[in-house]
Amino acid sequence: MEVTKMSRREYGSEKKKCVQTDYSLSMLGSDNNFLAVKYIRWMMVVFAVVLLESCGAKKDAAYMVTDPYVNAELGRKPGLSDIKVIRDLEIVFEEEEEEPELISEEQKRYFARKLGVPASEITNQKLYAYIVEWEGVPYLYGGNSKSGIDCSALMKNLYSEVYNVELPRTASEIMLHDDQVQPFRSVEYLQEGDLVFFRSGKEKVMTHVGIYLGNMKFLSATESKGVQITSLKDPYWHNSYRVSGRVKSLVASQE
């Protein structure tokens, strides 16, 4: 071991230097700590700002919705310019206006019994509201009012009011109006709204016309009972039935 010899004076001088050196180092450490604390505080402020901005961006992202109308119009996935940001928006949904009931539940059940079908199948309220108004009106050849009406006038008025379709005045004219009416023979293809044509005896032209309702039942104005719902299975109507017709404009509107 190496031993350094020094006097008390030298020892005291060296000790003082060591103390001064330690003090300087201590002071230097304090300055570094102070700077470190300031740096850390500054970094915390910067971090807080960045954090708030990123949280704000996330909030915006959480509220970003794609406008379906823009998307539909563009026919593609929306770009940034198509994105709408919604914040603190109170959304109020407009209630759809229900169509007014033109016939009552009791009337639906009445027609369901007449046709022999469930009441749920009585859906064309304009049609059945028209029947409610005209059922029982007496037959009158050439008539066109509640005092009396014939079969072709009834069909002309019904199609005009219910379907907004204008038909010729007589049964034969309606049948021959092939640019408007598509004829077919089999009753298997009948559906609500089709015309049914009849020819009695030795007549060469159609003498009667009605509108098919369903389940082999049709509405017409008959000489015996006026405006009524009758069955195609009735022997008289079964034997005099000739052809049916579908109004082309109704077919186009349903497609």
C-alpha cells in the first residue's frame, strides 16, 4: 500500500480543496436538478397540449358520420370532403303520416265475408270505399248516377276514381280498346282489378262487364239487383263469361 505523508497544514489545505470541490459538484448538481425539473415541466405542458389535441381529434372521429345522400349521389365511398362532423346535434325524426282509413274494420270484415277471404286481404281501401258508396245502387240502362247506373258506366267511374284510368263508355268499346286492355281467357290468371266480360244469348258483342275482386268474386251492376258482388261460379255468369282484360297502365304502375 502506498502511504502519502503530509503535514497538518498540507492536510488541512487538501481537505479544504476537497470540501470546495464537493460543494461545487453539489452546486452543479442542484443547477442540473433545477434545469431538469424545468425541462420536465415544459415537457409535461407539451404532452398535455398534444394529448388534448389528440383527444379532440378522437372526439371528432367518434362523431364523424357518412352522409348517405352524398354517398348515394356520388355512387362511391365518400372522401374526406364528403364527411360531415356532427357535434351536440339533437336529431329529431319526422313521424310518417299514416294514410287515413277509408273503410272501417267492420267494413273490412263485411267484404271479407262476401269474398270468403281473411280480412287481412282487404287492402285496397280506395276500391272498397268506392264499393261501399255504390253497392245497392239500382241498375238503369244508360244511367250514370246514384239514381241508377249501368255496368259500363260503373266501370268507367270506378277506374277513373280508384285507379285514375279513363275507360271507354261501353263494354264492347272497353274490350276492343286493345291498346289499353290486354285480354286473356283463363280465370286462373285473374287478379284484383282485372276486367271480366260477358256475352249473353246470341249477342255478337260484349253485353256486360265487371271488375274482379278475388276468390272468383266480381263487382258489377246487374239488371236484377243493381250494383253487387257476384260469383263467377254462379251458373249464369259461368256460362256467359267470355274473356278477361288487364289494364296495361295498372300493370306498368305495379312493376
